[in-house]
Amino acid sequence: MAITIKEIATAAGVSKSLVSKVINGKPDVAPETREHVLQIIEQLEYVPNNRARNLSLGSNKDIAVILPSSNYVYMRFIFRLYEELRRYAYNANIYVTEHDKERERSIFQSIRANGLAGVACFIDPEGSEETCNWLEKLNVATVTLGEELCSKKFDRVFCSEKDMALETCRIVSERSAGTVHVLMLPESKAYERRRNHCIRTALQNCGLKAERVVFCQVSEVSAEEGLRVTRDILKLHSAGIICSLSNVLTAGCLRAMNESPHQMHEFDIVTLGDLSLLQDFGFSYPFVTFPSEAMARATADLLHHRISHADAPAKVKKLKPYCHNS
Amino acid sequence: MAITIKEIATAAGVSKSLVSKVINGKPDVAPETREHVLQIIEQLEYVPNNRARNLSLGSNKDIAVILPSSNYVYMRFIFRLYEELRRYAYNANIYVTEHDKERERSIFQSIRANGLAGVACFIDPEGSEETCNWLEKLNVATVTLGEELCSKKFDRVFCSEKDMALETCRIVSERSAGTVHVLMLPESKAYERRRNHCIRTALQNCGLKAERVVFCQVSEVSAEEGLRVTRDILKLHSAGIICSLSNVLTAGCLRAMNESPHQMHEFDIVTLGDLSLLQDFGFSYPFVTFPSEAMARATADLLHHRISHADAPAKVKKLKPYCHNS
DNA sequence: ATGAAAGCGCTAACAT
DNA sequence: ATGTTAGCGCTTTCAT
């Protein structure tokens, strides 16, 4: 067992409460006593037990972070969030639902049992209702992440898809020198329709004519789809730009490019989605994505604010897209 | 404040300890009483507070995981470790030192204050001594990760560099059809010399003749180095194999390949290091790396075992390399 | 300025 | 089978 406040008290010949006051920097302690106690603490290498302190205080410094999947698009965000939270002495606990409802249930159960200061939760576009109920039940400081509106009650940090689409098309229009190919989503789900709508609007806004041929894209679309589609595009021998919203699809797309390396340089790819990892490997296509760093910072700030001011009105933080221009 | 055991006791008209017994499934409770209490618990949606329980038990279910950097080579391991730990009801807290000693200090300080069940720590090849001292001071179940021997006292999970080098060369020798180029480490540090030694030995063992030209590699070597070296190799117009130990270097290497895409297919790359992320993007070069999944599982198992049997002799788990063959 | 005592939510002897 | 009590490590009144 680690050394406790009691042993410090005994060693210093004072009471527990006096030691506690020293630890917490309370003013009503005689300077000499404080010095003495501090010395003993140093000497015995005492570190106060946060758990006990929190139990006593009824407070807590743990933040649960909930991700829908263990996808590496979250990695940059996560690593940064750890840092940003640490600024406020919070500690992050990561949970991944893997889109599984049963799993989500058990996660929220365990979060509840651990008792924490707050939650940062990426809202799965599909089935956000249950998640929302869970979050409400937790009844702690909550920041929801992503465009999906889970409940107006919660603070929210997101980067608008409309803005991202707009930014992407802006970059495309600057580089375009031929037919533009756009990979878009199948429109079976609401959020897919929304995305495509964003892209179409953005294309118009940027003066990219509709007749410029367009294919279809994303999120849950397979790499095979990207492969197939890109192969078709390549057959046309048309220089152009492929604009996508997902890494999976882009993967297929890149694979197709790789098959015909001689055409590689005739193509320009602009993606809506984080390709920074690829960039480490020397492929630096421009891309537009949500700003991981800013998002992490805003999330930590909002959480801290909410924890300090529980009754503050819900804030929504809309962030600008992150554009990586090669 | 969340609902507590006391309120359940009152609501059920029994004592706190009785409720506690029901929660913990103790045998000496009358079936009807148990049923009744359970019902109240359900009704009031009561979830026991783990912190308080742990404080009382003097136990803990948190595992600190210490990484030297926020590199994505750890990602697969991390995500898997979360799962494996969850099997034992443990929870992981990630800390990243970023190779900064001051930061490491503050991390260990905070770990100590939070009080936890165990630590899983990747040992930085350089400066492992301090880390080792910290780990000893923590005095909790510890698993060190990596080939670096931190102290014999700790359990350890690792994949031998010798084995990885051997496996890599084996694959190389199977595919080789021309000059073999090997990128190796500069030999300023001890661990670099060790690595190179492993590779040289492996080359010999696999009958890859020494005269086959060889360059140099890794870990802290820049992408620019890889770029330069690979450019040189490409100038020779020699088909061959490049074998490396780091993603950074491989990055430069791939970038050079990308510059001359027409040569791309004449080359075969075998790397010692995880390229699985690249693979998602359609580039599936064979590679050899430490087995993230197995490592995560072994880590969780060892930690749990150590936590249950504090005095068990230190175990060392040596894992086979993970080979990704395209 | 210092200490005694109560309490945070829970468990574990030890009664009864 | 159930309740009483003490205690985990700490903070915080409230006396002194």
C-alpha cells in the first residue's frame, strides 16, 4: 500500500487535517509548520491519492471519450485530446462502440459505474437516439462531436459538412483542368443524401458545371467500389479530379491509380477526408477534413467550462475545415 | 449526485451492508430479500460507484499504458489492448511521453496519484534507466514492452528483433531476383548497432550474399534520407528489394518510387515495420512487424496474472513476428 | 494556527 | 439471515 496522509501527519507530529491544508495550499497554516510538513512529504515521497480526494470532494477528473469505431481518422484527435484535457488535469478514458448497440450499452453502464466528470461523444449518424438517451441518463458534462445533432441540451463541436464540401470544391476549381469526377454517396440513408446535397450545392457555388461527369461516393462504400469506379475513369484517359468523402473509397481509388502508374501524374486528387497518414508515406494529395487539433482543443475547453458552470447555456462550436494543400 | 447504496437500503427497508451483499452476490442473503433489493435497484437504476468500492477494497481496476510517442504504429496495439483489458474489467489510461523526460516525470507523478492496478510501458531504447526507476517506484503490476530489458523484475512482452530481421530476410530471399538493397541504421547508438547486427546475421543465414549492395536504415533516420538513398538505387535501374526498419524511412523510399512511377512495378519492397495503414490505401508491400494483436493479448494476460499473483516469478513472453505477405 | 470529528460510497468483520 | 461498526484516504466544518 502506498503511503498516506495519516503517516505524514504522524511523521510530522501534526494532525491529518493540517497536512490536508498544506497539500491544498490553504492560507491558515503557520509558515514554519507548512515548511516542515512539506519537507516530510518530500522526504517520504508522498503523493496524495486522487481517488480518495475525489470521493471526499464528490468530484472527479475523468472524461470518457466515445468513438464509433477504432478508425485511424480519430487517432490524431484522440492523441491531441489527451493533451488538451491534461491541461485541465482531466484524464481521458477511451471507449469504442464499434457501431454495436449492445456494446454501447455495456460501455455506458461501465461509464456510469466509474463516475466521471464528463463525456465527449462522437455521434453515430445512424441510431443517435439511443446514444442520446444514454448521454442524458449519465447526467454529466457532455460534448457531442460531429454534425449530427443529438440534443440541443448538449454542447457540441463540429465542422460543417457544407463548409467542407465548399472548401473541397473551391480547391478543385482552382486546380481543375479537364473533366471533374466526383465520387459521391449512395443515397439510401438520410445523412448520405445530406452529404451529397452539400457537394452538389458546393459544386454549383464554385461554378463547376453539372455536366462535368460525376460518380459516386463514400463512407460505407467499399474500396472495391472506388477501385472499379476509378478504373472506369482511367479508361476515359481524362485528366481530372476525384473528390471523395471517405478514406475507404479513396483507398480503392489510389489502388486503381497504382495499377496504372503512368497515368498517375495526369491526375489530381482532392479528397474530403484525412489523408495525412498517406502523406507521411510521400503521397501528398490535397485534402479537406475536420480540424482534429482545433476540435480537440474546443472539446476540452467546452468540457471544462461545462464542468465548472453546469447551468451555462449549451454552446455550439462550429469549426472551419482543415485544408491540406500540397 | 448519483443515487447511492444508502438510498437503496432505505427504499428497500434494509441495511446498507445487506444491499452490498446483494450487489456482490454473497451467498448469505435470503432469496426473497435478494429479489426485493434487486428490484429496487432496477427500479431506481442504481449503479454502484466503482471508485468508492475500490477505495474500500484497496483495489483498483485501472491500467496505465505508457507510449514513447503518439506514433500510429502503436495504434493497432492500443485499440486492441483496450479490448483485451476490458475482458478482465480493467480500464486503460494512455500516457505519451513524447521522449520528453520532464513529461515522463509528470506522467509518473500523475499515475502515482491516481493509484492504479498496473502499468504497461513501452521502453524507450535510449534512457530506459530513469523509466525503470519510476516503474519500480510505482510498485504495481508492471509489463514492459519491447526488446529493451528494463529490469528483470518485470514481466515483459516482446518480439525479438533478431526474429523479425530473420523473417524479413527469409521473405526477401524468396522474392529476390536481382540486386538486394538494404537500408540500415547509422551505428551511433547501441540499439542501432544491435539492429544492424541482427540484419547482417539474418542476411547471412538466408544465404543473401554480402556483396549484394546494401544501404542503411532507420528509426530516427529522416524521410529525406530514404528519399535520397532510394533515388540513388533507382538510378542504377536495378530491380531489387529494399528492406527497412522504419516507417519514416520507408516514407521517403516510397516517395522516391512515386517520383518515377514507371519503375514502380519493377520493384519489390519488403519492410521491417508496420505498413498496414498503407495497405488500406492499396499499397500492399509485404512487411514484417511485431504482432500487435498478440502483444495486446499477452500484455493483458500478464498484467492480470501479475495483479492476481503479486509474488509470481517474472514472466517473459516472446512473440513471433507478424508477417504480412502480399 | 491547529485538531477532532463527521462524512464521501462502499466493503468487511463482527455481532445478533 | 440481517444489522452494526469500523475503516479505505481524504476534505471540511467547527471547536479550541
